[in-house]
Amino acid sequence: MRRRRHEEHENHERWLVSYADFITLLFAFFVVMYSISSVNEGKYKVLSDTMEGAFNQPQRSMEPIQIGEEIPRGLSRSDAPGTAGTDAAAAETAAADPLQEITAAMEAAFGELIAAGDLELRGNELWIEIELNSSLLFPSGDALPLDAGFNLIEKIAGILAPYQNPIHVEGFTDNVPIGSRLYPTNWELSAARAASVVRMLGIGGVNPEQMAAVGYGEFRPVADNTTEAGRRANRRVVLLISRHLDTRHEAFRGGEDASMDGSVDGSVDGSVDGMRAARSESGTAPAQ
């Protein structure tokens, strides 16, 4: 019996294999393109800088680099021209002394009062004194300041406020009894005037922690109380400005045994006599 030939059917779906390979390759291509487009810029910059530094290094030399001007042999560094400006600057800085600056500012601001004798400046390398006649600040027999007195202390406070030097305010009177209800004796009047000046200085911007007030009454005269001119000279307020607190303590140490010797002091231990003795030894005229 004759075998029948099997009829082969033509495969019309063979193209799917090629199409699948093409799609796979196209997908791989876009994956590669995406990965190239998302390069880490930071790492790329580091790599770029490293490569640039490796291939563009400047020419190196073993010669030492000179810094500053060369000092000729036989000339010390202190004599070198470049050090002259440094030494001058150091000297200028050392010359910026607070007490000298305060004195200069007071002289510039109150030249007329100084010329008239109503304001006196004294001092040395450790402290300065600013002495004011009470008539500039207060009415007779009172510790409430005049308007002119308040303005005067306000100007002084503007000069002293930038500095941290200790300030000791002293009040003095003449020997004429007062006997008022507010001020039974000159003790109370002199202490109240000193405290009033301290309060005005604080209002003007001076740190209260660096100030103290003391009243001496009539017991530290600088002139004869038998004349009107002498009594006027004895009615005064004195501001003592020390270089720093340690200097002030050293000056006070000599008078610690004379506590409250003829003074009414609200915040100082009564040893102001030690400062006065030290001022006398240093040649500064004490305000007694």
C-alpha cells in the first residue's frame, strides 16, 4: 500500500522569535543609555579633579621659599627695617592708657570749668581725681541735683561708661551745721550727695558694680572754714578713679585698721585713708 506523504504546513509565526530578540536588545540598549545618563556628578568631579591634578602638576623645586625680608648678616632682627612698624604699633598700644584717655577727655569736655576752678583734675599712674564744687551739682543744704548738675554728671558718665575702672565717689561739706529733717548733720548730707552722684552716674551708663559712695561730712577740709571762700572750697564732691580693682585693694590695705575713721561709707570698708596716705606718698595732693 502506498504511504501518503505528510503535508508540511508553512510556519507563519517564525518572525516572533526574531522580534523577541530585537525587543530584548532594544531594552538592553535603553538600560545602558539610562545608566550612562545618571552618572553621579560628585564622583565624576572628584575623578576629574584627581586626573587633572595628576597630569597638570606645577613644577616642583627643592629650593626653600623665603618668607619676609632677608636680614643682612650682622644685623639683628630687632634692627631690621620690617620690625620698626611693629615696635611702633606696640608702643602706641601701650600708650592707650585708660586713665590718660579719661583725663584727656575730661580736659577737652570741661576746659572752661577747669579754667574757672570749679572742676579740678589730679592724679598719677594709679588713679585720677575729679573734684567738683558742690554748687555745680546741688542747691544749698540739699542732695537733690540741679538740672545743670544732672547734665554735668551725665556728660561725665558718658566719658567713664566705656571703662571698667573702679570709681569711688566722696562727699564733703563745710562746718556750718545744717539740722534739717532730711539731713540732721553734715554726715547725712555729704553721704547723700555722694550717693546721688553715684545714682546719676549709673543712669548715665556707668556699671553700678564698679562704684561706691562715701560721705566725710565736715571733717576733711581743704581750706579754712572761717571764710566764705574757704567754706565754698570745702563743699565738694570728688570722684576717685583707680587703674583697676587690684590697685585699689592694695591702696586700701594700708588703712584697713582705720575703719569708719571719720567717714560714712555705704559699700567700701572704710579704708579710704590708706588710699589717701598712698596718694600723699606718691606726690598727689590729697583732698582732705
